[in-house]
Amino acid sequence: MGAFDWFWRAMGASAERNNKASKSIVAKAHELTREYEQLSDAELAAAIRATVKGENIEDKAAFLGILSVASTRTLGMTPYEVQSQAVLRMLEGDVIQMATGEGKTLVGAMTATGYALTGKRVHVITVNDYLASRDAEWMRPLVEFFGLNVAAVTEASTRSERALAYRSDVVYAPITEIGFDHLRDNQITHRDQTVQAPAQVALVDEADSVLVDEALVPLVLAGSEPGTQATGRITEAVSRLEEGTDYTIDSDGRNAFLTDEGSARVEKLLGIDSLYSDEHIGDTLVRVNLALHAKALLIRDVHYIIDEGKVALVDASRGRVAELQRWPDGLQAAVEAKEGLDVSEGGRILDSITLQALMRRYPRVTGMTGTAVEATDQLRSFYGLHVSVIDRAKELRRFDEADRIYATMEEKNAAIVEEIVHLHSTGQPVLVGTHDVAESEALADALSRRGVEANVLNAKNDREEARIIAEAGDLGRVTVSTQMAGRGTDIRLGGANEAERDEVAERGGLAVIGTARHRTARLDNQLRGRAGRQGDPGLSVFFVSLEDDIVVSGGADEQVTAHPGPDGRVESGRVQAFVEHCQRVTEGQLLEIHAQTWKYNKLLADHRDILDERRARLLDTDTAWRELAERSPERAASLSGLPAEVREQAAREIMLFHLDAQWSEHLALMDDVRESIHLRAIARETPIDEYHRIAVREFKDLANRAVEQAVESFEQVRIDADGAHLDDAGWKRPSATWTYMVSDNPLAGSGNSFMTGVANIFR
């Protein structure tokens, strides 16, 4: 056995020992609850504080026992031992895996309360506003029982409400709001403008989604300024291009390239000599490539929908509208132009940060999800986090059938319809997981033609999610949904009030059908997890065709011999193994994309840390005044009659303006470098090394330029009792700012719909 294998086996053994120790502590805590049940509320609160010394919990069994009794008193919810075990593992800093319906909301609240009792402020990070508001109110009695306070931050929160909420002991908020508030705080010019207060712990709900699926998605703060737009004649010209002749698409479907014929055709349509001339390469060619990307790679009702005359992106890993997401300005404009819509205003990026870099700012990160094991490598590699698997309170009764594999997509789709019709005839409720909007609607139409009416849940009607999910377990109900059917909600057998629970259970519980494997088994297991909650019966099965994207891309250059039956079904253990191999390959590709992207992002994250330290010194000390006075003593002397606080604030605003402006320029430059860095390979240079060399050089120049420009402004700008009049000198911060997420999720396009005629797949 190699050293590498030995190391990871040792890590696994260590995790198992940790779980055994946790179970022992929890068992003792359970015994102590009888004793604590006799105490008054005040005595209970005092007793739990006696178990804490500084930031450490001295008596973990007593701590958990008191939390359990307090939960019963305040919420009417007595945690199972496995829930207390999950709390303990998260207090130790692990990411815990708990199955759907096992009570993660209570576990999160108990853990957050536990950390807050040790003096640490906790951000409980959710995936949307609804869960942040719901969970903060639902769990409020438990947190406040111990004299702590709790609040929620949502998109609707005002600035003053946010500032107050962030000073609570426990703060529930979507990851986007926390990130955007962090970016806005990095634009302030006086410390009292700060909205956020430091938090020591990030407790992440749906940890795999936030820490892995969306980890590399940048949150962006933009300011008003025209962006690059692919409009007019360029959009018209590109719309006439034909795949294979005028352009090609690479094997993983992430890039489109003009052929020589395509370039010549565009040049003719635009009436120009060459796209690659000095006159056109910096502008026209960029716009043509953006328009080509929009045409060839971004598909309506797959990657985006049109909602009320606007382009709305679809989050591929959740299947819902990504409310705050957009593509980079030029690409966003290209898609809008392609659809004949009004082109939205572009903007200069003032600041941005990836979710991964944001999460690494917390001294401690922990979390919970139903599918953490499959993300173990990413969680360990990029965050140093370990995974603890928590047993179910009740034994799993769901039957997970082997994949049903078909030779062609057409045969697979026909079989899916037949299976749904059959299950529906028995009265068993069915949840079908599709990969995009177009597929869900095509399947619903096919079922309707067979006399089966389905509830459709996708990005176009996600406002109805609560109602549709509440009905999904009804007797005879068929629900066709994208990946959104899943997180933070339970599907109860017999409907929301479980009125027909016994009848549904007798028919086998909820049946879950996947129309194709995802590019990662974790997303498959999220779908499976909708059935079999809390010991309910259930069924899950995935349908696969040898024409599915995952098989084509994961099995590239490999051959498998299939002997399909009359209906196209392939029943072969070797083919089953091949499909699983294809999924492992695509998972490896995603991990490699993540690793490579992080190498590029890591240096910018390091630069951001340096910038933040500089900003903090400028905000909290008289550094700005001292540096400017040292470099321009005559100007400083001329201002000696002004109050010290006025002089210092004027210097601070001048320094911060130029520092922020140079950082914005740095981000734009490094984005351009990264877009073209692959060309360095032609010159036998390693792209990542060349990127780092340029980034280090440019960041050093950034600091020097910011100071030089600040000195120049200090000498020229009018400074009086009202401060520095930067606006009069033309040094204006953007009059309007807005926030968004840049969509570049490598999980996008997974499933059986990529680059195919999705509207006709269920003929």
C-alpha cells in the first residue's frame, strides 16, 4: 500500500474514531436530560454558560443535554441523538452529511447557538431569502432562550436594517447578500459607513452547493459605465453562420471558434477587410466572438429564459431562476441582442470576489448537506474541511433501482413516458427530475398526450414552488421538475397535511425518476433523496441512453459494445459499469476545472487581502494624511489651519478613491489577461506561470500608481472646511452601482439536452 493510500485510509479511520467519540458523548448527554428537565429556564441558561470557558466547551455532554432540553421547551422539538451528534461534529468544525428530512434546520440552530454561547458571532448561510427569513423566525425562540439575539438579512433589507442585523449573535442570510455587503463595505470612505460586523463562524446550509457548485462564481459590484455590446449588424451577421462550416464547438461545449470560412463570411457581411487588423481586433472581433458565444452555446429555455421581456439566467445546479445573476456585460448584451430585447446598461467592475474566496475569510467554516461525501475531495482540498456522515434516525426503506440504459435517446425517452404512465395508473406519486426547462415542458406535453396531467416546476414558475412541492406526495400526483425541487423542502407522503399518507405508503411511497445522470453523482443523490424521508418507503431509478452528454463526453474515445433488446434497452453489467465510469470521468473534469480556476483566483485573493489591509489602515489611522504630507509638505502646510479631523478625512478620501480606481483597473486587466492567456502556450510558456508573473508585476505597479495619483490630486483638489472636493475635479465615484453574480458554472449544460433539439426530445 502506497503512502498516499495509507494517508487517506488513516484520515478515514480518524473520522470514524471521531464519530465513535461523538456517539459516546451524545449518549451521556441523553442521560443528563432528565436532570436538566428539572431546572427552571434561568437555571438552565446559567448551567450551559457554566460549561463554557472562554471559547471552549469544557463539558460537551452537559452542553448538548441542555441544548436538547431548551429545544424541547422553546420549539417543541426534541432532537434525536443523531441530531445532537451532528451538532457536536459541526461544533468541532466538520461538514456533516444528513439525509433529507432528518432535521438539519434544528441542527443548524443548535450549532449556531452553541458557537454564539462561546462568544463567536455566527453567519448561518442559506441559499435564498426565503430560507433565511423562515429559519431565523422559526429558530428564534431557541437562540433567545439563552439571552442571545438573532436576525435575518435578505435582499429586501434596508441599509439600516442590515447594519443592525449584522450585529446580532446569530445572523441568517443568503450567501449572495453577505458577499454583496462585503463588497459594498470595501467602497466606504469612513469607518462609520460599515454595514457588516466581523463574524468568526460561517455555518453553511446546503454546503456542497455553496462551497463546491458555486464556489468559483464571482460576486460583482459594478458602477455605471458603458460596456462592450454586440448589437446591430454584428448580431445579424453572426446569426447567419452555420455550425461545422462557419464555426466549430469544442468537445466540452464551452467554447465556439470561427473557421476561416466563417471569418471571411463575417468580414463580407460587415463590409470590412479583416477581423484581425489592428483596427478591428480590439473591438469588432471581441463583439463578434461574444455574439457567436451567445448564438452557439447559450440556449433559450436551457441556460436562460425570457421573463417579462428580460433575459433571466437559470441556475443549472438548482434549475431555478438565478435572480441576481448575469453574464459579463458584453455577453449579457449579446444574448439580449440575439433575442431582440433592449440591451441593458453595461458597467465597470468596481470589485468582485468569488464565493470560495469569501468563505475563506471566516476563521471557521462548517456546514451541513444531504450530499457531502461525494464532495469530500473538494471540501478537503479547497477548505481543509472534513466530512462526518450522520446515521439516519430511522432505517432507509427506499429502493434504489439500477439504471435503466437504452441505446438511443429516443428509446430512452419513450421508456420514461411508459414508466410514468404505469406508475401513475397505480396511484403512486411520481417526481421526475429533468435537466432544464425545455426538457421538463416537453415531457409534460408528452404525458398530457397520454392522458396524464403533470405539475411542472421549473425556472418559469418557481414562485409556485411551495405549492407544487406540498402537493408532490399526493396520491396519483405526477410532478415534473428541474433540479430545483429539492433544497430546504420536504415532500410529505399524502400531501402537506399527510391526509392520504397510508394509501401512498401502501403503493410504495414517492417514486423518483431521473431522466439522465448528472455530471456528478452528488446531484443524482440530491434527487434520490427526495424519496424515503424519515423511514418512508420510496423508489428511485435513473434512465440513461448511450447518446446522453455524460456518456458521450465522459466516454470520449472509448467504445462499448451494446446489444439492445427490441425496445432499445441494454441489460449488461459491463455497460452499467461503463456509464458509471463516464460519470467518474466528468466528475474528474469538474474537479480539474475547479483546481485550475482556483489557481488563477488564488493570486487575486491574495492581492485582495493586501488591498484590504491597506484600506483598513487608511480608514482607521492617519496613514493617508501622513503619507501625503510627507510627499507634498508644501500642500500639507497650506492646510494647517484646518481641523485635524477634516485634513485627515480629506486625505483619506483622496487615497481611497485612487486605490479603489486602480483595483478596478487591475481586475479588468487581469480578466483580459486570463481570457488570452491560453495563447501563451503557443510560445511554449506555461499559462498559469505567465499569468502569475503578469499579476504580480501589475499589482506592484497598482500600488505605486495609486499613491502617485493621490499625491497629484492632493496638490490640485480644493480642500476646505467641507473636505476634499473631488467631484469638482472630475474624480467621481459612479453615480449608480449594482450587484450581480457572473454565471460561469461548469455544471451547466449537464444532462441530455446540451446542444440538441430539446423541444422535440419527447415526440
